[in-house]
Amino acid sequence: TPEYYRWEQWLFTRLFEKGVIYKKTAVVNWDPVDNTVLANEQVIDGRGWRSGAVVEKRDIPMYFFRITQYADELLSGLDQLDGWPEQVKTMQANWIGKSFGVRFAFEVAAAGDNATPDSRLPTPDLLWVYTTRADTIMGVTFVAVAAEHPLATRAAQNNPALAAFIEECKQGGVAEADIATMEKKGMDTGIKATHPLTGEQVPVWVGNYVLMGYGEGAVMAVPAHDERDFGFAKKYNLPIKQVIEISAVSHQGRGDGFGYGDGSGDGTGSGLFPFTTEQWHDWYGNKGIGVCINSGKYDGLNYDAAVDAIATDLAAKGLGEKKVQFRLRDWGISRQRYWGCPIPIIHCPTCGDVAVPDDQLPVVLPEDVVPDGAGSPLAKMPEFYECTCPKCGGKARRETDTMDTFVESSWYYARYASPQCDTGMVDKASAQHWLPVDQYIGGIEHAILHLLYARFFHKLMRDEGLVPGDEPFKNLLTQGMVIAPTFYRDEPNGKKLWINPAEVDVATDDRGRPTGAVLKADGSPVVIGGTEKMSKSKNNGVDPQAIIDEFGADTARLFMMFAAPPDQSLEWSDAGVEGAFRFLKRVWKAVSDHVEQGVVAAYTEGELSAAAKALRFQLHQTIAKVDDDLGRRKTFNTAIAANMELLNALVKFNEPASRNVVQEALEAIVLMLTPIVPHMSQALWSELRPGSDLLDQSFPKADAAALVQDEIELVIQINGKLRGSLRVSKDADKATLEQLALAHEAVQKQLAGGTAKKVVVVPGRLINVVM
């Protein structure tokens, strides 16, 4: 709503004035179906995350958040997130991608033509690269630049073939995931680069595997020690020069991870791993255990020593220095959609880009818009974009791009602290009280999207004095997916027609495995497509209303929480739903049978039989476990399983004189199940405690006294195999335990008048009779 995004625009103007938001022309991912820009994180396997279209590269002016300004803090802050899954923290750390390397330059000269130098080059005669493998610099045999690099543009001015190749390269995404899978292609620019240490001339190629948005948009190519460069060099017959050597001594004990058996070298007695240009071996690219060779003054140096020496020499020449770099790129937020928050900028021919003043916020989206799918609809509405400059009053044009909708979802949690606040993004006192969020739930697919952006936005708001602390969410639960079988038919046009499981009859073998499937409507065969995440595209969703109508909402809730831990995938099963329903009927029956005999007060104190004490022990053991499962571990399935075991014991218990213990147990079961099956629990509580409101009750607490046992149960084994159990005094000595075990019915039957060889007692656990 405008009331919400008004404050988003307000923050934008502050950050724009501070330079945290800036505008530049950049090579971006362009979705040709949605006609909009996508962030790298929104490109999945080279396709747009929403449309599924193959993305293209385009040069577009857009606005960016300087998220890289916070890269170090975003990385180090992960150490504070003890309540987050390690997998999510690892994914974010890898995405931020802090690396330590060397930035240095090659001198370049055009290849005998009259091409105009490109002013976009930081220094027209220098080609800068960044590498984490400076120890291999003496093995550079060519340099590769991105298709959008100014040097490539210069070289293509008088080279139509190169210009055509550059255009071809632009028909792909700008994310690393795309590069990993695409065929590596390249073309020589005709430009030569001078090696900064040797003075050797090496060719400059355009490579489709080099990204303009990463590093310098250029890479030093060392085919002997980089697998990607190795493949490229082999394809185009470029030189491969070995400059790292690994000995069997340095590799000892590392197994065949590098492709040579037990680490004993090449078997020739040289003690060295042989290098060949015919085949790539993993050790070629390892920087941890080799030393420099064929590298002049650097020969014999290990990785650290070589990097230090080479960086020093480059610095002395004014051509390089050590540098810390991040894989993370600034967040481009300009989108050509209608449904985002309007960017509050006015473009004035006199004053430049001017932030919309506070008293003119919010810039509201017009409502009379019918998007036609061809670019920004706002750019076609003069009534929206025609305006006056707030500085000089002259004619100006309002920005028609809208913000990436991930901006909206990056701070909503903070707005919940004071949703009605009309004096700022959040009320500071409310934010101080409510934030950070104690428990956040979101899918693992948001690890490097929403969850990273939200952490970044929290730091932006913190720096504006709006929210407390450094992190938005103390604890994170990444829920699993609900998966179900898929079925389809092949259409004449080559596409698949996906059929809902409810429309299919499945035949199974004696182990319950599917052997075939037919359409219920006409009995015609359909293909079993496997089990996948429920989705509209695969038409394998289950309508919960049908389950609710037949079994009730509580059954649906119980099944989903019992079928799998919340962070793992849940496989939908009709049999599982029926099993959940049976359990709830057993709980209902247990309460009904008890109430029919008259409600009694729950047990508080007094003498109990051994069986009643055992039941109370299991009851309070269950309460302690369920409290931990629900509160700390968030494993709802094990909490339900513990209640099932307790109900089994309760149903077997038959002591009319101890009905107060039964009352205590039933009340506890109902209370423990309330978060999972609230409707049935409310009804059962009114039966167990007439006139009492379930919502006024506290969660049960384990009675420490009940967990102190006078008797314990020991397992009886014969020759290591389970044969029964035995309840004994917890203070029984070894001799008594041996006598009781030998007198056990199962042992007597096995002995058949004979004698045992020995009796092994494991205190508090088991007794094993060896025949």
C-alpha cells in the first residue's frame, strides 16, 4: 500500500543523498518475457526466476544499493547467528565470497589499426585483472576479457567478425551459474598485452566465460593451473606452461585426490607428479602444496611466499598490489514493471537527478494501468512521468522504473513492530521492544535472496537510527517442501500434460511400490513421473479442503507435523492422513472412556502402586521431551511420537484406584497436543475440566520428583538377543540381578534344565545370559 511504500521511498531518498544508492549503466540480466532486469540471485540456471525465460545481457542505466559496502559486516555477522542453520550461513558466506588476492595490470597496445581508445578504460593503456593465484603469474599465456569490456569494444571497431562474436556472447546470463554450464568460446582481439614481470607479449582474447560484473571483467589465463583456462587453451591451441610442481613428499597421505594413486609420484623414482598437457588433473589447480618452477627468481617458493614476493615486485613497478575482494555485487534494484514501488527520483535537464521531497511522498502508482507485457507501462503514461523539478521548477521527467519487489520484503518484519505508525518507517520505542524477531520461518531457497537482503536492510535502518541491533532474526527455521507423486501424458506437440494424483488410480506390488497408473475417467494409461515438490506446473497439489471435509482440520495439521521434521521434505500420503485420524480417535476414546466413569482431580500427592509410579515417570519424561522438542528443537514429529507412546502406556494401564494419575496424564496429553490439534483439544479439555478454559492453562511442566525412580526396567537378553524385560529395584545388587534374570520365564524356557555359562550385567541397562 502507499502507506507502506511511502517510507521505503523516504529511506531511498536518504540513502541516495548519502551515496549508498547510486545510478550507473551496467551489464544486466534482461528477462525478454517479463521485459525487466533481474538480479543475479534471480537467475536460476540461466533463466528468469519468475518467467523461466532464457536471460540476455544488456547495458541499462539503473539504480544500485551499495551492498558491497556492508560485505565484511554481512560476512562476520554470520558468526552471531547461532540460531540459524549452518547450511544457510555457509550459502551466504559463499555468496559474499571474500577472497585475498592481487590486482595488477598488463600494458596493452592496439593491433596496428586506427581504433579509437575507449575512454571507459580506467587507464587507457592498462588492462587490470584480479587473481587469487598470483603464484602462477609466470604461467600466463593469454588474457581473456568479457564481451562488454572496453578493450573488446575497441578491438571490434574494425573487426566485423569480432563484433558479431561479441553480440553472440551477449545472448546469455551474467551469473556464474550460467558460465559453469555453457560451452566456452572465444576470439582473438588482435591486441597484445605486455606481461608486467617478464615483458613477454601475450594475446588478448574475448571469452564468453568472463563476466564484466565480476572482478575487472578480465582474467589472466594460466591454462596449466586453471581447469577452465586449460579447456579453452586446448580448444584454441594456445600455449600451456607449467609453473607449479608437486612432489610425492608434499602429497604424502593425500590419497588419489589428484589423480595419482597413493601419492607416490609417477612411479619413475623422481618423486614428482608428472605434468601433461593432454589431460587435466586436479592437482594442477591446487594452491596448497606446490612450489613454483619455470618462474625465474620465484622458483622453489610455496604459495604464500610466492604471492608476497610477486605482489612486492608488482607494487615496485606501480602495476599492482594485494587486494581483498568480494564475490558479492552491488544490488541493482531498477525494474521495468508496474507492480513495484516507484523510485522517488525526478530527472531534470538542469539539476540532474533530484530526490522527491518528503512532502511529495509517496509517489503513488496509478491505478488505471493495463500492462501489455512490452516494457514499463509507466513509461507510456505522460500523466505519470511529466512533472516539474522540485529544485528549479522547470519541466522534468519522473523516473518510471520501479524497485525490485525484494526491497518490499526486506523490511516488513520491522514494520510489524508498529504497523500504524505514520511518523516514520517504524516507531523507535516499539522497535526497541519487539526486535529482533525471535523466530523466523522461511525456505532454504531464500538463503541468498530475501534472507541476505533482509540482513542488509536491517543494517541500513540501524545506521539511520531506526532499529536496534545488527541482525533482524535471532532464530531461523527453513521448512522443507511438501512433495507428492506426479503423473503425465506426452502430448503430440512434445509437451507433457500433467495430471493431478486425485484423477489417477495407481497399481502397486506386494511391497507397495507403484507398478503402473491409469486415468480414473477412462482407464487409459498415464506415465508415473516420480515424486516432486507440489506445484501448479506439475499439477500434483492436494486440495486440503477434501482432507478437512473428510477427516477434519486437526487431522490435516497432525499429519503434516508428524510426517517429517519441519526442515525436511514431507511426502504426502493418504495412508498417513488416515493414520493420523486413527490416533486422534484413540485420544478421543481414551478421554471419553475416562470421563464416563466420572471426572476426578488430577494426582498431586499420595501413595502409588509400582505401575502408577511407572506411568507417572513416563508421563513426566514425555512432558520434558515435548517441551524441548517444541521449544528448542522445533521437531514437532518427535513430540507427537512421544505422545503416541504415552497414550499406548495409558491405554494399557488398568488401576481403578489410580484414576487420578490417569486424569493427570490425559490432561497433559491434551495440553501437549493443543498447539498441533487445537480444535479437538478444546473440546476434550471441556470434558476433562468442565467450566475451565483451555486457553487459560499453562503448558505442563515435568515433575522432578516423578522422574526419580524406585524401580527401573532392564532388558533381558539371551546370547545378545532381546528376550524380554524385568522391573527391579534401582538399588538391587549384581547377585540379585543375576538371580532374577535366571528366574525369568524366557531364560528358564531356554535353559530347559541346563545351566548358563555366565550372566553379564550392564548396570541400569540390561542383563545378558550367555548359554
